[in-house]
Amino acid sequence: MALKLVMLGPPGAGKGTQARTFAAAMRIPHISTGDMLREAVAAGTEIGMRAKAVMEQGKLVSDEIMVGVVRERLAKSDARSGFVLDGFPRTVPQAKALDAIVAGGDPLVVVDIAVADDELVHRLTSRRVCSQCGTNAAVPAPGEPLPVRCAVCGGALTQRADDREEVIRERLRVYARDTRPLLDYYRDLPTFRAVNGAQAPEAVARDLASAVDAAIGAGAA
Ligand code: AMP
């Protein structure tokens, strides 16, 4: 069967890091709508130009644009063997549109990575991303110095435009209002699981893999 994994969780939960590693291990595409939008902004496409200001304010790009972007991406041949969706859906209308896109195929597996708010603000304000390979640097403990170079490729680390404190607060507000309701939307699925994201990345990865296995078993039953 094709693994169609949706990763949920607030900004800073470690979704992106986990989704990227898990997708690589499973040899299925990692589809991050945030990455796709940042690429569109960098390339200056029409969608990028429309999304730029919205993203910099920590608000959500419209459902109409996002559903179009994801529908097109999932229609590509590499997504036929499965995918890991990271950052989509972010609203209930997006979730309903996704259900329609995948209808008739293997069930969605939905995993929520849960982390408390205080920890999220710390992680997001200290998040640094490699400008060359896109890897997120490990978050230092409070009071420890921030890393400057990427541990994977040595590239310069940068801060995302939307990782400034006031934008982070807005993103967490938007998450609570628009995205957290998705938990109620998915909670009753036999293929829904929650994972504790307040652990070391390796422990989260282990729990994620077991959660996906258990969900697939429940979905096939
Ligand atoms: P992310 O990298 O997932 O944190 O996304 C960065 C920003 O891109 C978000 O704060 C939104 O402005 C925008 N974005 C990404 N995915 C979506 C989505 N599914 N719906 C609306 N906006 C999105």
C-alpha cells in the first residue's frame, strides 16, 4: 500500500525535521507547503509574490491557493507510491479538500507532534536553517550560544523571515485558531496517532515510526 502520511503539529514542533528524515527513509516525497512557498517567493513566481507578505506576517495563505498547489503536487508520478505532507492541511477546509483529492485510495495516516507553547517559542526564536542544504540546526539549550555553521554541509545558518518573536506569536495564535481544530477533525480516525514532540529528535523519530506502523495496522484492519 502507499503510505499517505499527514504530519500535524504547531510551528516549532519538529514536524519539518521529522517529516524530511522519515520520508527519506521510506523513499517517498517530503511535501512541505512552507518550503514550496519559500521557493516560490525566491523564484518570484505569481504565487510567491502573493504569498510573501502573508508569510512574513505569520498569517495563512488562502485555502484556494494552497489546495491548488497541493492538488498539482500530488498529481505528480512520484507521489503515487506515497508521500509525507508537512504543513498541509492547516485548516478544516484544506483537510476536506485533501480528503476529496485522495478519496478511493489508501487511507490517510495522521500523526500529531505535540509540544507545549513555552517550549515552541524558545525553539522558534533559536531556530537556524542552513542556507545551502536546508537542514535545521539543533536547538541549543536556553543560554547556550546559537550555532553559526551547518553541521551537515558547513553552509551558513540563517534565520527564517517569519521566526522573529512578534511573528512567532502571531503564528502560534493562527495555529490555535485555524489549525488546532484539525485535531478534532482527525481524532476519531483509526489511523490517527499523537506523538510526544518534547523529546530528543531521535526519540521522536522512533515514536513516529511506531505510530505509523500501528496506524497502518489499524487502517488495514
Ligand atoms: P511552514 O514552513 O510550514 O511553517 O510555513 C511557513 C508559512 O507558509 C506559514 O506561516 C504560512 O504563511 C504559509 N503556509 C504554509 N503552508 C500553508 C498552508 N497549508 N496553508 C496556509 N498557509 C501556509
